[in-house]
Amino acid sequence: MSFPINETKFQELCHVVNWNEIYLDKEVYFNKIKATVMTQFSKSEIEDVREFISNKDRELAKIIDGSDSAWDMRSQIIGEGLESIKEHLKHPEKILKRFEDKDFKESFLGCIPFVDDYDMVNIEYYKEAVEYINDRINEHFFKKLIHFRVYKKIQKILNEFLAGDFKEEYTYGGLQDLGSVFDQYIGNNLANYWSDGKAFYGLQLKQ
């Protein structure tokens, strides 16, 4: 039996992500899974698969909608694969029962990259981020709203980012706290760009 190309690619994606197994783990490392997907699916392929997923999500939303948890429930069913989607569309009461039992986890769709995520393999992506963060910390420094040692520490980290060096010794929470002492935006972005760089910088993508 042959399937339309988007269904075939969707099934391949479900196999790569393996949500049926990993959602049972205590912690899901979304960036690690996204990186694996990006090495096996090109930009155009992931765009097609995301369109397929969006269409199925709209169908399921006719049964359950209206909250983040409902979105997670639909995402759970989609991550289980084509047969699960068909089964739950045919028997909507099963979705509602699973939702009531909280039989889902956040979130299969967090494992699927967007097309723009493929830019994160290139240093240019981080250069733009560093320039903006630099402007922001310089403004704080000249207004004497940031301690010199913190300022120098963040400068050092940003220079490491520019060199494509996203050190394992850092932690997401540690970088977030470092910047958030004086500016939550800087804290969040330091942590996010470090996390992105560690997972995606230099990744060999499928063309």
C-alpha cells in the first residue's frame, strides 16, 4: 500500500522522534531530538511535514480545544503516529477520556524544528544575537546598573559564542540567573542562545 509523500515523511518523522517511548522518560531533551531530526530531514521536507501536522491538529481541535493542555493532548496523539490519529478521529470519546486521565505529556511538537531553526547551525545566527545583547548590556553598564565583574563575565561569554564555543560547564539556569540580576531579557537570551548553540551550531544538515 502506498501513501502520499507527506504521510510517508510524517511516519518517518515519528520513527526518528520515537515519542511513544521517550514521552515516558522523566525528562525529554527537546533540542537533542530536534538536532537529530534536522540531520535527517531537509528544510523542504520538514516544511511539508509541519503542514501535514497542522492539518491533523486542526482536525483534532474540532474534538478538543481551548487550552494549552488540550494542545498537548492533540500533540500526544499526533506523536503516536498516523494510526493513532485515525483511531482518535474515529472515536473522539477516547481523546476526551485520555484528556480526563491526563494521559499525555508536553509535547511531541516541541521536538519538531521550524524551518528558521535550521539557521542555528551557522555562526551568523549568533552574531546578530550577540550584537543586540551587547548593546543592551553596554547601556546598563554606562548607567551603572550592572556590576563590572558581571559585565566582564557576560562579555566573555558573548565572545565565546562568537567563536562558536558553547561551553559544557555552563548551565541554562546559571546563565539565566547571571543576566537576570539586572535584566531578565539578557538572562533568558544568554541561556537560550547557549542552549541552541550547544545543540545546533555546526550541525551537518540534510540538504
